[in-house]
Amino acid sequence: MQKIIPDWPVANNIVAFTSTRLGGVSTAPWDSFNLGISCGDTARAVKCNRSLLVASLPAEPYWLDQVHGSAVVKAARTPKIPVADASWSDQEATVCAVLTADCLPVLLCTANGSHFAAVHCGWRSLAAGVLENTIAAMGVAPEELLTWFGPAISAKNYEVGEQLYSAFVDITPSDNTTFTATRKGHWQADLIQLARLRLQRLGVNKFYGGRWCTYADERFYSYRRDGVSGRMVSLVYRK
């Protein structure tokens, strides 16, 4: 398993990374380290890949039933996978995780490692307030948080229509700076900048990562590029 490791200056007791598509057992078109159970891959391959992942962790990741919404949960062992697009914790050996393939994974952490979170930021969850809800749930001062943006589709490869544009600009007109018009009724959308602006309005001011385009870099899964695609994990925990 290959990893993209955050460059944020958090406490030594925090571990975080995003997986790539390399180093697993899934066959094409999910080759090879697919961790998503609902994208057409065989259950056996996903189970094997997840076992390889868990072998490097203190516990099974706290998986979510992601629905592009704004629900946030505190990570805790329950018999049922919660419907949510973010989880947070203040406990050791609790692994917060989100799956993505073009959507933006956002990892949050206090500099001392006391609180941490993983957030799935597709455009719908961003517009619905998943970042705002996560910070409110964590209960820490926004200025104490460090943010890491993992691999996601870049603006130049993410052309969108009126629905997405209006979901942001009709509510917050200044968000229009994150869109570049390409043709009538279409724009290139910058997911990372949209997330950054929302966090800045909350008082978060320390940002890292955001250098990897899932569409352009074949180390990553990209639903928009490939149509049929596996999923990568972004996770964070305290040792």
C-alpha cells in the first residue's frame, strides 16, 4: 500500500494519510487497492484490501455510509455503519476515515492532537454545511485547527453546470471567485478553494496539502476520468 502523508506540523502522536490505488488485489477496472464496497468490485477483493489496510492501523477504520450530506458523528463502535459524511474523535486508537474518488477528503486536527476529524467533501456535502457541522461537533476553537486537503479533482478537470454553481453563489456571492466560466452555463469549479473559503469564514486559518489531482494523476482513482472507479481512503487517528 502506497500512502500520501500530510505535511502538516501536528503533534507526533497523530497519524494520517491517503491511500493510492496501488498495492492491492483488485482487478481492472478497480485495480488494485480499492477500498469501496459499493462500486462493483468483488466483496472478496475489497475484504482483502481492507485487511491489508487494517494491518497497519491500531483498529478498524470507522467506516461511514457516505451520502453526500452534512451529517457528522463521533467515532464509536456500533453494530451499524452510520449514515454520515464526517466523523471526529478525541480518543486514542480511533480511526476516522472517508472514502473518495474525485471528491475532496479533508482531515482536521488540533496542533496538540487532542481532537481530529475526517470529512468527505463532495460539492453537495460542502454546500450542505458538512465542514461547519464538523467543527461545531468537535467543540474546539477554529483557530486551533490545522486542515489538510487530500487528493481531489482539480478545477481545470472539473467542469460543472448551473446547479452546482448556483448552490454556492446564490447563497454566498463571493464564492464566484472559485469558478471559471468555460462556456455558456458551465464553469470549472475549485473544490479545494470552496472548502478553504468556508473554513476561513469559520476562523480556520492553517491549511496544507491540496497539490494532487485525482483526474490527472493515475496513482489515484477518478470517477470522472474512468466512469467505473474504486475508492481511496483518507484517515486520521491518535496513537
